[in-house]
Amino acid sequence: MRVVFAGTPAAALPSLRAFLESDRHEVLAVVTRPDAPAGRGRHLQRSPVGALADEHGLEVLTPRKASDPEFLDRLRDLAPDCCPVVAYGALLPQKALDIPKHGWINLHFSVLPAWRGAAPVQAAVRNGDEITGASTFRIVRELDAGPVYGVLTEPVRPHDTAGDLLDRLSEAGARLLLSTVDGIEDGTLQPVEQAGDGVSYAPKVTPDDARVDFSAPAMAVDRLIRAMTPDPGAWAEFRGERVKLGPVSLVDGFRLEPGELRVERRRVLAGTASQPVRLGEVQAQGKKRMPATDWARGVRVEPGERLT
């Protein structure tokens, strides 16, 4: 089929590569979010999907809104049979949805109807799900509610960060998305409407969502930090300044007050509502990430000081 691929972040790259390497489908162009400021210099930077498309000499469409008339006209000129989508990051109006014969087929990183929305992987980790997965479905106007073509499942491992889990799902999901489009092309695959029950939502994660609440039980602290790793990064305050926190491990045997720090020779502990957690890496403002023991020695943590 003639396809226009839509996606933006690195998680979409395995799927784009799968279509570029396929003998059955022709990638006509790529749709991605506009170049955005990045890095310390805040220079405009191409999205990962846009950069890969540039490497392959593909046309890159970067509409500010998918309803822009110029974009819609160009999409009609390209006349794709299908538009595979992975984390494009913008709403698609009905005028765009109507252009490809076989619609826009989205790879979503959850087992729908669970965790519809922008942050399904973070939600699965934070919620303590034991199993998650990915689904391919036809995009409709209602958020992530379209009929489903295919599903895969993936265990959430005890120490998975959202980044770890997303890496696995993006690779396995690329194969699912490609096989879905294959099945649509040869007529062997028909979508099934989503169940009306079991619907849950995972809205976009903000930096405020990533603040660690040490008055929660240790398991909740652990899950939150892993869910926010690597993006946007879990954080707390120490002496009134924000510090980012890497994944922690749970410690048995004694109690500390919520947020209370205990510095030992080879580890730094922080109290929670239940057992303490052992801090992993810590990143103070303007500093590089470092082991918690190095951070604690550098700031000279005093007895009774806390993360809040």
C-alpha cells in the first residue's frame, strides 16, 4: 500500500523503519510535529521521526495543526491508501481522517480499552499493572476509542521504568503495526469494536505529577519514580531546591519518618509511610546525575534533614 506515516518521538522509529524496510508498502511522506527548541541553546530541532525521514530523502510534513488547509491539500495530492500512526502528538480532524481509503491506523501502547490517552506506559507502571501491551486500531474522533485490529501483551517487570517498558513495546509494536497494515491490504483482518467496560484513561504527564510524595507507602514511591523515568523525571525538594531522583529500591528492617534522610557509608535511605527506600541516582539543579552517596557527601546531609 501507499502510506503516509505519522509520528514524532523516538518510540515511533521502529515502526517507521519497519515500513521503510517492507517490500509491500511505499512510504510516500512522513507527518510529524514542527521543529521545536531543544537543548541549552534552545535551537530548533527536528523530531526523531522527521530526522529519520530526512535521512531517507522522504518528504516531511510539519503542520502546526492537522486541520491546516495546505496540509490537507497536500495529503489529498499524495493520496495514501493508509496512514499508520505512532505517537504523532496532535488531534486529527475528520477531514484528515477521511482522506486515506483505509483510514489512520494507530499503534497505542496499552491493551485497549485500558489506558486510553497520552501516557499509557507511565500509567501502567505507576498503577502496578502486571501485564500491559499494545493495540492497533482505526482512529475515530473519540479519544483512542476506534475499533481494534490487533493486540499484543507484555509483562511489566518488577524493576521496569517507563523507558524500559516503552522500548520493548515500541519494538514489538512495530511488528504488530506492520502486520496490521498487511492484513488490511490483503483483506484478512477486520477490526473489532472495543468493549464498553474496562475503560481507563492516562492523561499527559506533567512535571507536577512527577513530584514524589514520601508520605505515601514505599511501593507507591517506587512505582511513581519508575513511571516518571526518564521523562519528565521524578523529583523532590531538598533545602528548598528541586532534585531529580532515579529509581529506588525498598529496604526492610526499620522505619524513618517520611522523607527523612539517613546517610550510611554505602547507601542513602529516605523514609516513606512504610519502609524506607534506598536512593539510586540524584541530580541537583545544574549538576550531573550522580550516585546518592556522592550527592549526600557533597551537600553534607545533616541528621533529621528531609526530602519533601
